[in-house]
Amino acid sequence: MSTRKPLDRPRFWRPQMPSVLREEPQYRLLFTGQVLSILGDRVMMVVLPFAVLAVGGSVGDVAIVSAAQFIPFAVLALPAGVWADRLDRKKILIASDVTRLSCQLAAGILVVTGAAHVLHLALLAALYGAADSFFAPAFTGLLPGTVSPTNLQPANALRGLSFSASSIVGPVLAGFLVAVAGPGGAFLFDAGTFAVSIACLIPIRTRVAAQVLHDEDPDATTTHFLSSLKEGWSEVRSRPWVTSFLGGMCSYHVIVLPAIFVLGPVLAEEELDGARSWAIITAGFGVGCVVGDVLLLRWRPRFALRVASLMLIGASCQAAFIGSGLGEWSIAGLEVLAGICVTGTFTLWETSLQEHVPDRALSRVSSYDYLTSAGVIPLGNLLIGFVTVAIGQHHALLAMTVLGVTVAVAVALVPAVRQLPRAQTVTAVGEV
């Protein structure tokens, strides 16, 4: 009898579903609904200005509609955090999606039928922004209830990956939709993404253990609104690592991001090859974000916030990258590194909040995060205009880098930031 073993058949590499999706059915529902919804958001970031122009609006009207969508977010961010801690978070998410679906459906029908005016789009954008302001704090509070503690970081990383991939795919899809169906068709597509999100949210059942883990306070939902708001600020102020990092995130959004939103495109137009060069540079950033998100699906640093603070230093160098005077491909290469740092900062920061802030206060604390990030972007964009006029673009970019990096280094040196451990339920499984 032959003793020869049969030859092994060649094994081909097969892509595997991330473990957090295999192991967490509730998160799988949450993630599935959000992937398409996030893609729709990225599509509308490109389409909305063209929709305003298509109905006879001017450049000033584009600014008005964009502001109409943002202002409610800034005004309602903190109250939204209070209500997300007092009410059923899943119901808040569904209500937000239903409202935004209705807004996009109405806008799509008005644009397709030729009945839309700038005022219609501005009013619908304001209602959309109000609903959107309630979604973010409630989502941050809900997510930990859909995964085990050991899968919290991979869940955040995978969501970050969906943002990164959508930032690359969204503009391409937006161009296709506008070419084939016009801006109105893009609105209707976005409405459809909210319908999918609602269908995925309805069957979700969160873990009761998520409340027990954080010693849920039964009185949290019965206190007065203003008392809840004050208690939320007390939760923030009682944690030096939270206040320090909120300062760092505020600095990043006010000082550094205008290099991307304002000066970057202008510099590309004046010194490089315009929109083509800027597309290459932003694509480099998107690739870096994808790489960083994939890395954090597996790598779990023992001191997550310490790593996040170091990555914030790298993220704060973006103004220097943009104003380096290098060619488009060299800047794009530097933006790959920036993308890794930016997505790493946000993922590890959000994970730290979810691991250490009690569930009863998580949405309120996260609402301060949203207010000091998205809420201050217009302020930075406005200030950089005055600074650039006074000292010039390249000097402004250099100053932005010096200030941004200085603040980020200061955050990294705060003992509470450097020494914050991972939650015990996570460290028990063994981290790198």
C-alpha cells in the first residue's frame, strides 16, 4: 500500500469578512444600514452645490444652503446629547433617518419636476441638519450596545473604513448620478439609502449588559433637562483626558482643517494643475485613511489615547504638507501618512470615550465632541480668510502648522492622556 500523501490542492486567498461582523449580528445590522447611508452623505456633499445652481441659484445661494444645513447642527448638538441619554437611542436614530429621508425625497421630487427654488432647498437643508444633529450623539451611545467590549475598537475602525471608502467612491458616484439622472436623481438616491438604514435599525436589539457595565443610573432619565445638561458638562470636566483631547480636537478643526477646505484648493489652482492636482492629493488622503482603518481592525494599542495623541501630532502637519511647495504626487504621498494619522486619531478617541464614559452620559459627552469639531469648522474657515489676506498663503500655512502641532504636543504631554489604560474587559483578552 502506498504511503505517499496526496498532493495538497492549491489554496487561493479568499477575502474574509471582518471578525466583528461575523461575531456581532446586531452590529452587522447597524453597519449594513450605515454603509449605504454614509455613501449617500458623501454623494450629496458633491451634488448639493450643483443642485442649487441647477435651480437658478448663485454662488452666494450655495453658501446660504450649506450654512442652513450646518447651523442647526451647531445649535442642537448639546441638547441632542441630553435627549440621547434620556430617551431610547434607537428610536432617535430611526426618527432622524425618517426625517432626513423625507427631506431628500421632497427635494428630489421638487428638483426633478422643476418646481424647486433656492428657498425650498434651504428650508429642507435646515430641517435635514436639525435631524442630523440628533443622529451622531445617539449613534455613539448605541454602538457599544451592539458589540462585546473586545470588539469595540474594531467596530469603530470598520465604521471609519466605511467613511474612508465612501470619501473615495462617493464623488465618483455623484458624478455618475448627476450625469445620468441629474441632481434630483441624486437626492432620490440618498433618500433610498435612509430607507435601507431604517430597515436595518428596526430589528436591532442592544445588549442589556452595556448598561450594567457602566453602572447605569436609573434617575438619569427623570432629571430636569437643564440638570441633565449640567451633569453632562460635569462628566466632561471631571475627566482631564476628555477636556484635554477636546481642546486638541477643537484646535485641529479650527486651525488645521482650513488648509484642506480653503487654502488647499486655492493653492492647487494657482501653483499646480488645479482640480486634477487637488483630486490626486485628496485621493492620497483617502488611501491613507483606508490603510489606517484596516490597521486598527487588528492592532489594539495598550494605551489607545496615547497613540491617538501622537497621531494627532501627525494629523496637524497637514497644513505644512499642503504648503510644502512639492509636486502633486509628493504631496499626495504625504497625505497618505496624514490620512493614517487622522483616522487613527478619531477611531482611538471615540473608542476611549466608549470604553471609559458611563453609558448614562456617553451621548452627552460625545455631543461636546461634535460641537468642538464640526461645530467650529466655519469659524476656522472664516478666520483663515483674514489671516491669509494679512500674511499670505504660505505664511498662513506655516503658522497653522506651528500652532496646530504645538497644541497637539501639549495634549500628548498631559499625564491623564498618556496614562489612560484600556478598559479591563478589553485588556483581559491581551493587547499588543
